[in-house]
Amino acid sequence: MNILLITLDQFRADCLSAAGHPLVRTPALDYLAQQGVRFARHYSNSAPCGPGRACLYAGTYQMNNRVVANGTPLDARFDNIALAARRAGYKPCLFGYTDQSVDPRVTTGPDDPRLASYEGVLPGFEPGLVSRPGHPTEWLEFLREQGHTVSDDWREAASTEPNRPAEHSITAWLTDRFLNWLPQKQKPWFAHLSHIRPHEPFAAAGEYAHAYDPNDCAPPIEPAADCHPFHKRLLQVEGLAAPKDAKAMAQIQAQYFGMISEVDAQLARVWEALKASGQWEDTFIIVTSDHGENLGDHGLIQKCAWFEASYHILSILRDPRAPQAHGSVVNRFTEAVDIFPTLAEVMGIEVPLQCDGLPLTPFLNGAEPAHWRVAAHWEWDWRYTHIPFGPHVWPWDRRLEDKTMMIHRDDTIGYVQFGSGEAIAFDLSLDPTWRTPVTEPSRLLSAAQALLSWRACHADRTMTGMLIEAGGIGRWPPMPENWGNTDAK
């Protein structure tokens, strides 16, 4: 099979017409859902981009991969989807970015250019006609060639997309590069098309800036009158606090919806190209996101803390070999960590021992797995706001270590455990908006125990299934390729 992994940055799950959104129009994604399987309760395991993508690419929870911020290095010991694809015989190609910071131990020192920015390329990928995936300088050059005046700041250029034709957008430009590459490739191929939209700046391209009337946008969820002190602090943070003016907030919503419709239109071009080249029935497709977007809910924009809109994300998979499941909707809790083991099974290789997730392949085949999780979990770490104000002298100064939270979310409760020891919980059976607190001790205890069990069952297992006796018994860890080769020794 060809493999096409598409990520749409900051795409919250409910902004899909197939999911019942009353305003947003997403015909291409709706078509993929009809031709595949939509996972309606799919969750990112962390935010923002770097941490969320580390969970996605490595198949591990943040408590194991320890990518806690944009800029936290991804330990080189971890396997990932691109390295796995190489083992399966693919040459995985990246169109866009992965936001994975290099392990400093594999660099040549502070002058190594890979240490200049956190927006690095995940090991195993080769850039596909994009010289610097995290900094789309080629797009800026393209805009200048079209007669547009833009600065070297891509965010500034993105914020002025309403002033230019949609065919000159960063989404259209990246799609063009992928479509130019597609006819050159011999099957099978593995491509990762990583779109920045609908990530902010909240400015849709061309006619999509006017695709939705702000007056039609429903007001976001208001903050609870007695919201938690941590929530109150976030409401004072510039860049996270939503505009207090209702019209300004509606304008942000309309632009966000416009960006979604534009990226949807570009995906329609991808579907048509695959069909025209005879590859639609030979290509396994995943469309998902790295995290969600608050979009004014609880008085916030962007992604942060425990809020469901920051983590409930889009997920649609299509396996052309399993038409019996096409058009189905899975309402089980699924997570970003499930993507890597799914790809491993699709590519015909062993699911790596490091993977915390489970393969989604039973659902893709129209079957029910023998067992499945009954809750989703995610983590959010904000130590990055304190790191610049060190030093944090080890081992006595451990103030960074409690700047974290873990969330357990099942059908009835949203339980938030802070690293400091404090906890809060919300009654989702009574109020799905996460504004009604749970105070009943027995329910709090049950949720806390479930969270502890989750952490205990997903601690690092690399060596834990093996005993050193009789030549080694039990579940062996991954071994070097030349292990046991006496000539190599």
C-alpha cells in the first residue's frame, strides 16, 4: 500500500460537517469519512504542536517521551513512524513540518544549525521539495514571484492571506508541491502532508476569508462563574485569552472556519489526483491533527490546560482493502498514540514495544477489538514558562517538575490531576461543557485510581518483560541488527 499521512494543525473535532457542525462545510473530509472510518472520539495526548506530534509520531504518552514543550528534544532512542517506514521498505517523504527538536547528544555542538530552532525534521523523513519545513521560505519566495510584497516572517505573511488569491495560500502552495511530486514516485510510497492550517493566525485565504458570516457563528462556551484559579490566570495571558468583544470573537471563528474549508478544498485536489493516477484504491489514508483549538470556549483561544476542545481532534482513516467498514463511525475512545501501531500493522511490521497505543485496524476491518480503553488521557506541561527564569539547580530545586497536569476523561467525568497534588473534576454526565464540578468523594477517588492505573500500566516497558537467565527468557527488547554476529563483535 501507499501511505498518506495528513495532519491538519489545530483542527478541533467538531468543526466537521460530517460530525454535525451546523455551519462548517467540509465536503472532501465528509467524502473520506464515507469512504473510510471516522473516529468520533479521538484525542490528542498533549499540546502544543511539538508535544502533540511527539505522541503521534512515536506512539508514546508524554510521560514516556518527555517532550513537554515546543523545543524539548525528542530522545534519539525513540523509534518513530518514519524510521519504521524505512524498515518496511519505504522512503518516507515530508511535505511541511514535524516540529520535533533534535536530541542535542547527536549534534556537533552549540554551533550545529539543528540547534537553532525547535522546528526540526523527525528522523527518518526526507524533505520533499521543501528546504526548511518549519520555516516555509520557499512559500515566501513564491509569493514574491507572484508580485506580492511580504516580509521574511511567515506568520506575518500568513496573517495577510485574506488579501491574496486562495491559490497563493500556504495550503495551496504545499498541496501543489505534493501533487508535483506524486507522478514522479514509483509505488509504494509513504508521504506525510503536514498542513499548518487551520492553525492561527486567524486569517483565511482569498475568498475563504468571506466564506462564513460572523453573525452566523454561535457564541462559545462561557467560563464558569467560579472557575479554577489556574483558569483565571490563563484568562489573563495575552495570546490565550479570547477577545471579550463578541464581534471580535465571532470574526476569529469565521476565519477559523474559512481556513478549514480552504484546507478541505485542497484535500479534494489530492483525492482527485489519486483517482486520476489510479492510486485511490492503493493508498492508505490517515487525516488527523496534532491538537485542537479552544476557539473562545471557556474564554480562551489556542490550546492549553485541561480543556477538551484543545485535545478532541479530527481522525479519519481509509483502508481501501476493507470496504466492509467504509462509512462507519467509531465512538470508542481513540488517541493519537494509536496511529503508530496502526501504521505498523498496515506496513506489515511488528508493533514496536515502545508504543503505548493500540492498532485501530480491527475497527478498520469492521470488527470489535478483544479489549479497548474506556477513557482518554492527555497531559499538559507548562514548565517552559519557567525555564528561562532559572537557574534551577539540581537536585534541590524541583520547581519545574510540578508544572504539569494529567487528565482522565471517561463517559461521566473529566478528572484533572496537577503535579502539585491538587485535583479538580467535572461532571460530564450532567454537563458536557466541563463547568459542573464533581465533589462526591467516591467519584473523585474512583477517577484518581483510574488515572493512577493508567500511568502504572503505561510506564516504560523496554526491559520489563525479560529475565536474564537461561540465555534470556520472556519478551526481549529491540536488539541491534548485528546482535549475535560474532564477526561484528
